[in-house]
Amino acid sequence: MVSFGSKALPLRRLGGIMGDEDNSHKRSRKKMGMSRKPDKQSNSFDANVNKNGSGRGSQRQSDWETQRSVVRKQVDPETTKYFSEIANLIESNEVDMEERSVVCGNALEEARGKEFELATDYYLSHTMQTLLEGCDVNSLCSFLRSCAKDFPSIAMDRSGSHVAETAIKSLSQHLQDNDVYSVIEDTLNAICKVIVKNPGDLMCDCYGSHVLRSLLSLFKGVPLDSSEFNRRKSSSVLAERLNFKASRADTDISPQAVQGFPGLLDFLVSGMSKCIQNNIKTMQVDQYSSLVLQSALKLLAGDEEKLLQIIPILIGCTSEEILEGDSIKTTKARNILYLMKETAFSHLMEVALEVAPEVLYNEMFTKVFRNSLFELSSHHCGNFVIQALISHAGSQDQMEVIWEELGSKFKDLLKMGKSGVIASLIAASQRLHIYEHKCCEALATAVHSSNESSTCIVPRILFLDSYFYCEEKSNWNWPSGAKMHVMGSLILQGVFRFQNEFIQPFITSITSLNADNILEAAKDSGGARVIEAFLSSDASAKLKRRLIMKLRGHFGELSLQSSGSFTVEKCFTVGNISLREAIASELLTVQSELWNTKQGPHLMRKLDVDGFAARPDQWRSRQESKQSTFNEFYSTFGSSETKPSKNSSFLSDDSKKTSQPNKINQMREEIAHLQASPAPFLSTTGFKRKPNKPEKSSKKFARNSADEDVPKVKKNKSKNIVTDEGTSQSMDKAEKKRHREDVLPKSPKKLKR
């Protein structure tokens, strides 16, 4: 029996405490062999401590054996019994929150001198996590200071790494109280002093690297559960490169959710830099150190002084050479090119190019990449570096160099499956306003010959692999039922953002598709986005309506699909009154099923299907009034530089005129009157009989796209004019979610290295 105050507790088996572990945390480590399952070949839980390989697959890891030998003593039975009882007590919920903090603090006090053994024990480590989460800040800091000398060894253990990260996360949560800042800073300083003596151990360890990245985030003040820095998805990176979302360089990349420790960040990064210099060959190609360095570079983005110190070290140079104008030596440039064909270093260079100061980017562009762009673009790792290089080109002069080397290689790159380079080149051309027409011409030429009709262009880009793998390309046909090419669809989305005169062959091709092919494209997540991009393009309203007409009879079917519902909404926005009426009629036939989908309630409300069913004449009148009001609004606020067809097919020619400030007040009154009408377009009338659940779920699928009923030039000011407040607040979230799920798949096969 173990006593806690007046309570005597029987010894019970350690039950569900293992289930308390954060499942998402466990899943994030599974792919890297970081789950806690013990080795089948070992009967001891400390068998995993101090294995030089640490599960790493790189043969070069044998060169890194500086980790000091640590032998963990077995936890004695009495201590095991004590902490098992503690676990059962907390799990039983027999103590309130105030008592829980005291119990956790007392238990951690009992762990003094045994922190390493307890934290690295497979079962008891779960209990230690629970205690670190439930104790007060003084007990937490006392525990960490006591085990500071063993912190690296704990962090590099399969179980101990979870304990270390839990402690770091708990510190982050306590930082919300400014009064404890100095106590936490002293604790972290003690740990940091131990780490910087030999940071390479942690950097090159599959478990320790995770802990080190969490420490870096804490020092910067970045939320530890943020994926922006530590586990940034390829879809997010791709969206920036293809101009689908603002670059992090143009936004606040490090929201200060908690107070950071800039001095400790500098101290740790400085120690890491010295370690890299002494072990440069190992660090450049180690996959785990690469992850740590990527996180460090992202956290230092915008700090040119720090970046000019660390990035040159990574490529084997010094900041003095860069600042003094000394060129990167030819031998070093060759070595850098060779390293960029290594997976770990190529990932590191992508981030380095993203955050590099202009002077450093220009030096690398000129001395390393120039005259080697096609060679690297052809490599399965190097092509990702070239995509990053192109995406961050900052001048038309650099774009001219890129075009000179790659402009004539579109077909070769597509044959090799390096379509990401083409997509980045098209996006950069659009962003820098150079070679736009030539990019479109080169892409069209790459997929069809001069003696072929341009109608085949869009289908071949939608199925890039199928077309280029076909031996008899002249006999290639639309592969019905096949999945559309992810990057091919992204390329077409970028193409339809060019001016109308540059993309005539692509417009002809997509409008020439038969109804079956258009429907199949609309059912594919990538193909649906291409259709939406075309409907948002500068093509004429007549051509857009021609394509929409081919989907008649299938709007109800499409609305039941997550991606197809957005296409239906876009068709409704672009269509004239008769097409809108046809779409509403088709949705009315599937309204019972549509209400049971997560996207249905939003679509039903956006199109006011219930209003159409109840009073068709009034619905039609509201649509005409809304259209008329919007035409006048756009005529007033639109500019000569903004094309009316970019946002809607029903805009009049008057919208091309310059803005007229003297009508602003009148327009505001008219729009306000429209919103205040008894049955506005986004009215919730007719929804009272529906349960609350569908209404809530519709918020997830509300979408505020720049090419909706609101002109781009005044999007921020007008999005609350066109929709009600609740819908406008939820639209951004839905657009991001749909962007992740439908446009940029989580792990497209063609993006893997």
C-alpha cells in the first residue's frame, strides 16, 4: 500500500495511462520509426539507449559516433510501484485540479536523481509525461534543472524524447504567465549550455532532432503545435511557388503566440553553426540534421545578419566571402551542385533559397546555378531545388537567364516527369511579367505539333503521364476513368490566369471538349479546379456559358461531391439568369441528399434554392437586382486595368471605365438596401425547419474566393457586402481546406523523390 495524505491506495496494474499519450504525436513519428514499441530482439527497455544508428538508414552515420556512452540503471521495484500508484491515482480522477498539481509536484520531487532512468523507461515514461503536464511551473523547472546534464541522453531515447517534448510543451503553456518568464529562462539556459557542448548528437539523432526543433520553436516564440515550420506540407510549399497563396516572406511568418527567448535562440544557433563547420561533410547529407537546419532557417527568416552567417556555412563558404564580393570558388560550386543531388541537402537548399537575403541569393544564382539549370532540373532531387530557385527569382534579368537555359526544354522536362519545373517557370513568368506569351507557346508546342489541332492541348496536359508514356502519341485518346495528373492540372490553372490573348489555344481546347469529358473533368478534383480557373479567366462570357451548358443535367450529381460543389457554385456565379435557374432547378431535385452532405447547406443557402422553390418569380427578381447592383458597383469601383470577365460574365462594358468617387455614397446605400431587403440573396429564410447541425457544418464549406461576385480590387472591403457576416468569416477557412484536400493532395506520387 502507498499512502498519499489520508488516502491509502492499493497497488493496481498500470492501466490506461498509456492511452493518454497524444495520438497525433505518435503518428507524426511512425514514418521515421519513432514509435515507442520496443525492439523485438531485446528484453530490456534500455536496449534502445545510445544506439549509434538510431534507426537511420544513411551509411554515413557510422562517421558520427561522438555520442557519449550512457548506461541506464534499472528502475528499482519500489520506485516502479510508487509511480504506478501515482499513475492510477491521477487516472482515477479522484483528485481535483488543485490537488493534482500538488500530487504531480511531490511525485516529481521523488524522481530527483532518477530522472534519466524514469524518463527512458518504456512504461514509466508515460507517467512522467502525465506528471510534467499536471505540475506547477516551479516543479517543472526543478525537474528539468535536475536532469539538465542528462537532457541530451533523454532526448535521444525512444521513450525519453516524448518526455522531453512534453516538458518543452508544458513550459510553453506556462509562458502565458509573464511572472514566470525569468524562472523558465534560467531553466532553459541550463539545458542549452549542455546541448551546445555537442549539438551534433541531437541534430543527427532521429529522436533528438525532434526535441531540438521543438526547443528552437520555443526560443523563437512559435506555437509548438504549428506545422508551419516543423512539419510543413508539400502542398503549402507548392501553393506559394505557383502563386496560389502569398509567400511567407510577404507575411508574418512567426506569430508570437508565446514570449520567446531571442538570446537563447542566438546562443543555440551559434553553437549549431560551429558544430556544422567542424563536421560539415556529415551535416550536409544527414537527413535528421537537415530537418533541424530547415527549421532553424525558417525561424530565422527575415533576420539577414543571422542568415548571412549560417547559410554560407551550409554551402561550405563564409559570410565574409559573400559580403566582400569574393565569388564562390569554382571547386566549391561543383561540390554544391553535386550535393544538391542528395535528398537531405536538396531539401535544405530549398529552404535556404526561400529565406536567403538578396545578396546571397544573387551570388548563389550566378556562381552555382547558372549554366547548370537543366542538369539539375533533370535530376529527381535537384529539380525541386530548381523549382525553389525559380519561384524566388526577384528580377526580370534572372528570369531571362532561366528562360535562356530552360525555355527550349519544356518537352524534355515533361518527358522526364519534371513538370514541377514547368509549373514554377509559368508562375514566375506571371509574377515578374516577362515571357508570358512565350511560356504559353512553349507549353502548347511541347504537347502538340504544328500539324495537329489545338483541341488536343488541354486533354494531354490533364493526362501528362498517360500521353508521354504512350508510344503511338498520334493515336493517343482521352483515357476514360483515369486519374488526372496533379501537376498538369496545376499548370493549366496557372495558364488560365494569363491574359486572354496569350492563351487562345488553351481556350479553344477546353471549350472543344465534349460533354462527357467535361463531366469527367468536373468529377476529378484537379480537373474541377481547371474548369473553375477557366471560368475565372479573361475568356469571353459566351465561351464560358458554352462550357457550362455541357454540364446541364449533371449539376445535382456534381453538387453531392465535395470538389464538384465548388464547380457548381462557380458555374452559378458566372452563368446568366437562365443558367442560374437551371442549376437551382437541378439542385432542388437532390435537396434531401444535399442537406446530408457537409458542403450541401452552404451551397443551398448560397444559391437560395429554397427561395427558388417557394417563389420562383421573386427569386428571379432578386437575381436580376443583384446582378444589376453588382454591375453598377463594378462600374464605379473597377479600374481600366481590371478585366470584367475575370470575375463575372455579366459585367457591362462600362466596367472598364475608371472609378468615379462621386458615386460611392450612392452605391453604398443601394447595396445596403439590397442587403436589408426582406429576402436577400443569402437569406436564411426557409431554413428554420432544418436542424442546426447542417447549418454549422456549412461553415466549413463556405468559400470566399477572389473570383466570386466581388471584384478583386476591392475584395477586402466588399466581401461582407455580398454575404452575411457569419458566412464571410468562415469562407477563408473553407477555401484553405478545399485547397489542401482537392487541389494539392497530401502526398501526390509525382512529387515524391
